[in-house]
Amino acid sequence: MADTEKVINTICRNDCGGGCVLKVYIRDGAITRIGTDESEGLQYRACAKGRAHRQWMHSSDRLKYPMKRTGERGEGKFARISWDEALDRVASEMERIKNTYGPSAILLQSRGGDLSQLHRKKPMERLLSLWGGYSTTWGFASYEGAVFGSLVTYGTTFAANDRDDLLNARLIIMWGLDVASTIHHNNTRFYLAQAREKGTRIISVDPKYTNSTAAFADQWIPIRPGTDTAMLIAMAYVMVKENLHDRSFLEKYTAGFERFKEYILGDEDGLPKTPSWAESITGVKAETITGLAREYAAARPAALMPGWSAGRTPNGEQFHRAIMVLAAMNGNVGIHGGNSGIGVYGETYNYNLGDFLPVGSNPVERGALRRKNALSGSGEAGSSARVHNCKVWDAILEGKAGGYPADYKMLYLINSNYLNQHPNVNKGVKALKALEFIVTQEQFMTATARFADILLPTAYFMERNDVVTGGGLPFYGFMNKVIKPYFESRTHFEIAVALAERLGITNFNDKNEEELLKQIVAGSKDIPDYETLKEGVIHRIKLSEPGVAFKKQIEDLGKNPFPTPSGKIEIYSQQLADMQEPMIPPIPKYIETWEGLSDPLAKKYPLQLITSHPKLRVHSQFYNVPWLTELESQEVIINASDARARDIEDGDWARVFNDRGETVIRARVTERIMPGVVDIPEGGWYTPDQSGIDKGGCANILTRDESSPGGAFVGTCLVEVRKAEE
């Protein structure tokens, strides 16, 4: 007799910033459909991606068995092998490389994947630390510029009001923020919709007329990519000249405003940073900049909400620092309805969970000096033993002879389509081919997996248990296992346990999955008990009011100083001044971007590419889900005037190219992007033809593998677009 249909609730926690309840219906060991949160009160409802997990995890594209490479690197030819053979080979290669070159030759890389506690990179980090060490990298692809700006200005990255506090704002400015396409924390759209219904004015600053602009905004201000800092500084100029800034707040809670004031007024360099000055840079009319500055100054409390995109530009750190200064100038920090101007984590609640599988100190990094541009508070990421993610390709190709920390020979990848999601893919191909050994723990044959020597199939999040924490709103969640793992796939934890045995590590772990998860939950003072969390899936933290970052500091600075060297919001940073790095000034400044429209290279490549986050993907995840690709295909988005000049019509095949590479995809001709700017949403899978031209719409075939001086990734560059042969 066939099984009756049963329902198991779990949590979807992809790297979109959300955490949503999935109601999973199962019959005969397979998922038949997926619903979402139907509880009373505030709901955490899944988007189209969450509803499409059924097709994705049951896809015929899933990796079923361990495999070894049989063709050339990148060719994608593999043969099935047993787990024993695969793990023996991995352990053997690890031993060989360690004994031949030292542990620093092994480069461990992991990315977002599922944002859970146990089944991520931590088990492998513990294993490698116990075994003698490993190399790794620094630099968050999403928000390294925001991290830099927040550590300098506030001394911490947990510095944004909870999303439900948006209902207390009189004005909301979304700056490069498109929450209607991305999630960017639970229920942000819900609160923006409520704010709009109650009459709160919402303004969107963005090169694109985004879905969020269409859904929520009263005004759209298009701006040239990479010039946002100039507009913010001009707004500060207006506020100072018209005496609209909160001088008492600045005097009490900030350090160094006078130095910033000298810069914006032109006392420092003879160039006043007027709205007219900014207009020539940004393309935004001077009267629009002036009007926005006045409106923001008059609307306290106002929520200045940056996304991460404007900081993924050359000198993107300056954008984040400038927007934080503007928030302080209006006294919008530490109050309900305001916002600190930071968009890193967007949560004020201090989660508490039990420690498990402690990683300890990485032997490779012991004794290493700090990077010159490492900030206090950056922790292990400030080690000079780490290479920035944007320079990994050069580091592999050049090693110590090129000034990099190690000679890398092996790459161990977990939850990462690394080649696809990092800049300058063509250089990345050369680097991957130069390595001696690559192992990938993966669920699909991604662009990166094609270069592996050994492929280890991993379990989907609905095929094992785990614990998660919330984003934007405080809650704990439980990922329930709803079906057995697909074919021979294993969890990241199981793989680490098996490798530890082969490498002779006897003290790696003495607990199973459930025991470790119970240990994690037992460390929390909030969660009633393990079974309650597992059954309820979501445990909401009940607060008396929305969380407000730095509320304690504003109420009593003497007892609660900011965690900066001065104990105040640092507009001028002595820490940066001591670096003596011209491209990282001690006050936020507008520094012209490379590969912007004023770059001489624009004569050859006159269009500026941006790489937005698509609605129906999470980075490169979900790219191969038919239900979603039928709704939104990968296209280059181009303004109608730019398309006409190139004889391109909507739906035509288009070549997008520069000196680094070329991709051929369909063109979407629209007025929803400003002239001179084109958009290829990030995450399209690199799919080269025989001549090396990408046919998958991979934006990183075009991007430059250089980071901003403070470490921000750069997702914009100059390109040309031409009509392609069909």
C-alpha cells in the first residue's frame, strides 16, 4: 500500500538574507508539493525560490555518486567511483601535498550555500586545523565594503535597526536596495508595504528602475554606478551650508566632524563639494540632490537604507562611510524610525548558541603579521597569511614569487561555485588548470565542479537536520530532515568525519549529528528545549519593541561607549590616518572609480556594466530550475536609446564584451535602466563554447579581479554591446 501523504515543516535559509518556513508534503519518500507559513501572527512566507525546491532537489542534474575526473580539467568528463575510493584519494592527495609543500599549499574555500550551523565549512576547518593547518582567504563578496565602513565608523558590524522599526520612520530612502527582487532580511517587503500604506514617503536611488522602486517608491533618482559617494557628500554640503545638520548630536556622539566639514566645504582642497559639482559626476541634477538633502534633514526620524551594490564598486568603502556620516549628521542613529546607514547584517539581537566542533587556531596563521589595511575588529580576517578573494587567481598562478602568502597546490571547495562567482573567469580557468588537485563537495555539476579531480555529492538541506538563526528579525529556526539523502549523497559533517579517520585524527569528534545539534541548542538561553524547537521550526524572540542599533549608546554614552578607539562614532579615523594609505583616507571622500564613464577606456567600451542580484536566483543557485527560468531568463538589460544606437531589438542575441572576455545572451530592451548602463544579473553559469565565448550569461567573464583598497569587491566595469549572429 502506498504511503499516505505527510507534512513536515522546515526552514529555507539560503544566502538571500531570509529564513522562511516551508511546509513540505511527502508521499512515497518524495516531495509532492511545498507550501509555506500559515501560522497566526507574523509569518515567514517563502518566495518563488522556496516553493521551487522540490524541482531543484529532485532534479536529474543532481550529483548521485562520488566521481573522478577522466578528461581534461574543465571538460566535464567524470566516472563513478565508490565513497571509499573517493575519500582514500582525497586523503592521499592531502597527505602528499602537505608532506611535499607544507599545509599552506592546501587552500580551503567555502561560500554561502545554506546559512546553517553544522553542515557548512566548520567541520572541515576543525579537521584541517587539527591536522596541521590550511590556507584560506579574506573578503566577503557581498558586503566587504560595508564591513570596512562599519568597523571604522561604529566599531562593529551589528549596526542596523530591525526591519519592523521601518514603521516608525517618516521617510525611507532605499539606496541601491531592491528587496522586491532579493529578500535582504525577513519581511522587509512586508514592512515597506505597510509603511507605504500609512503614507510614509519612500525614495529609491538606483541606476535601475527596480521592482522595489516600482512597488514602493514615490520617487526614483537614477545615478551613475560608482558615483554614489559624490552625491552623499554633496547632500552633506547642503545640510552644512543651510545649517540643517544636528550639531548637538555631532558634538556629543561623533569624533572628527570638523575635518569632514573642511573637506566638503572645500577648505581642504579648494573644491567645494556642491550639488553642481556632484551633478557632473553622478548625472543627478543639482536641484534633485539639494531637494533630497533638505527632505532628509527635515524628516527625522528617517531611515537611510543602503543595499550592498553601491559598495561593490572601486572605493566602495567610501560609499558606506559617507552614508553613515549622513545618518549621524541628521541624528538618525540609535533612535526608533532612524537607521545607522549600515546594511551589513541588519540585526541587533545577540544570538546565543552552544559551541561545537571548536576550530581553534589555524597553525598556518600563527605568528603571521596583520595586513596593513586590516582594521581592529577584523579578527582572523586581518591575517597577512590570507589572500583577498579577488586575487586568488593571481595567487595560484604566481605564489610566493609573486608576493602571495603561499604556493597553492590544492583547492578544497565546499558549498561554492567559486569560478563562476569571482571576477575574471578566464583567468580563473587558467588558475584552476594550474593546480595539482581539486576536490569539490557539491550537489550539481556547476561551472566550478567541472574542474574538480574528485566530486563528492552532498545532501540537500531537506535531507539532514540543522539549526539556523534569523536575519533582520530575531528568531531561531530548525531545518528538519524531510526525506532521505539523494542516492549516495552525504552531509558535510559526515564527509569530514570520514576524512578524519583516514588522516589519523582521533580527537576530531565523538558525537553524532543529533548530539551536536542538541549541544548547539542547549547553549541558548532563549530556546525552551531541543524538541520544542524541532517541532515548532521557528522560535520567535519576543521583544518589547523593535530592535534599535546603538540605542544604549545614545541614551547613555558614558556607560555605553561605541566600540571604537574614541568611544564615539568616528567620522575621522585615526586608525585609517595611521595607515598612511591615500586611497583609504581618514574621512570619507569621493575617489573616482576605475572603469567608470570618465575612464579613458570608455572610448573603447562606452557602457558601464552592473551586476544586479536576480529575483529568481540566489547567486548561482536555482540557475538550473526550469520553473524559475521560464519566469525570468538570463538577459543583458539595456536602455532603449543604447539599443537603438546598436540596432538591437528586444529579444535579439547580443554580444557583451571587453578585453577580459565575452558572453552572448538575449537583450532586454527597456527604459527601466538609465542610458549608458547595462545590467547582467550575477549568477549565470559560465558555459563556454569551443572558442571560449560564454553562452550562459556569466557576468564575471567581464569583471576585473581587483578589490577596492579596503577590500570591497567590484561588480561593475566597462563593456561594449553589439548585435550577435543568431
